[in-house]
Amino acid sequence: MSAAPAATGRARPSPGTRRRRLQGLGDLPAALVFILPATVGFVAFLLWPTLRGIWLSLTDSTAFQPGGFVGLANYERMVADPVFWNAFRVTIWYVVLNIGVQTVLAVLVAVLMHRLTRSMIVRGIILTPYLVSNVVAAMLFLMLLDYQLGFVNEVVEGLGWDRVMFFGDQSLVIPTIAMVNVWRHLGYTALLVFAGLQTIPANLYEAGRVDGASELRMFREITMPLLRPYLGLVLIVTMIGSFQVFDTVSVTTQGGPANASNVVQYYIYEVAFSRGYDFGYASAMSVALMVVLATISIVQFRATRANQNDMA
């Protein structure tokens, strides 16, 4: 009687064992399926372009030749470029105006909605300007504020005042562009703040009324402290968006007059696609802007303690 052949290799797991292993994974397989499209989009449209841009910033590539490695030459050129620093100062001035006015008005509108009405119709009306594209909004205000034929200047002249060159005056062009974008983004920012206000328990306001606190005091001692983490995140989002202003400038002024509205994003576009097609230098400025935005975001996040909630 011959002996049974010796077993070779590992024994195959039984169906019950495989089933228990799959159960041990829980929802992981389903989660991987759902995040796969977002992961592909992140890698294809964010991670790879970012890495590619960093590499290009270290080369002298143009639209007509791949170029070679030049190290930090583009960054040295950027530090010595007066037009870049002027564009950076112009951008900072725009960001201060845009975020300052937009945040104050958004908090005011959100508090009024929260304290007076929560109508969906009112929310829809407030959000309507955000549904208009940046290009359309810029063209609309370009016509309304036109020096010769604009409706606003017709009203100004009708009141006995001199016409105003909103987009042609070096001192007015950035405030004008900032207010155009405040008009467009105010409703969206107000709804973000309004969402934060809805997390504040109503009994805190009731207790304040019982103690005889005025609306202003409750806003100062209840609303603002509890709204801080949400307001911090809103400031980070609006700050990043403000630094990336481009289309309003492109449609209305093309960086003029005399570079008074030549923001960083528009200058990068000009260097890359209008003057010399210098992809290497444009990429260096883009990387520098990315580092600045990341640094400011981290500082804002920590300064506002946006990850901490006083109600916890």
C-alpha cells in the first residue's frame, strides 16, 4: 500500500476563513471604491501639476523648447524683479480690502438672517450674485462703471458731481475690483457664516435675554466667541480665493493703468502666455505664491484656533 503524497505549500483557506477576513475589513473595500474617483482626480489635476510646476520652476523651459535645469536661477530673477514685487503689493492691497469688507458684511448679513428670518427665499436672493460667473460679473460692472456711458457715472453727473474713472484711476482701480468681487462672493460667505451660527444653541440667547443683555452684547459675548472656529475657516478660504484673483482683472483692466491692478496671478499669466512664454519663470512665481498661501493659511489656522470649539 503506497504512502500518501506529502503536502506541498500552504493549505488553501476555507470559505469560512475568507468570509471572516472580509468581515474583518468592514467598510474598507466600499470606502476605497468611493474614494477612488476623487483620488484619481487629485493625482491627475492637483498633485501631478504641482510636482510638474515645481520641476519647471527649476528649468528655463518655454513654450517652444523643454529647456534645461538651471537650479534657483528663476527664483533669483524673481527676487530682483520690481514688477513682481509691485504685483505682490497690489495683490496684498486687494486681499486686505476684499477680505475686510466681505467678512464684515457677511457676518452682518448672516446675523440678520439668523436673528430675523430664516426664509429660504431670502437665502436664495442673497446667494444669487454667486451664481453669476466672474467673467460675466466683471463685464457687467465694466459697463455700469464706464466713464462715458456707464449708468453709475450718469447718476453721478446727474447729482452734480464729476464723473469718476473707476477702472482708469490708479488709486481707485483696486478698490473697485475688490468691491466687484465683494458683491459677487458676499452671499456665499454669508451662508457659510450662517451655517456656523446655526450650531449655536438657542438657549444661550434666551438666557441672555433673561439677564437683560442687549442684542449687541449677546453678539459680542455669545455669537463671536462661539463663531470663531467657523469664521477662522471662512477667512482661510476667502484669503486663498482673494490671492488667486485673475478673471476680474483680465476682463476689466488687463493690469492697468500703469500696473496699478497687475496682481500676481495676472503677471504670472502674462509671463507664461503673453510675453516670451517663459514657463520656467512663471512656474517659479507660482511656487512662491503657493508657499506664501500655505504659510498664511497655517498662521491663520493657529491664530484663530479654527480646530477648537468653545462649546466642547
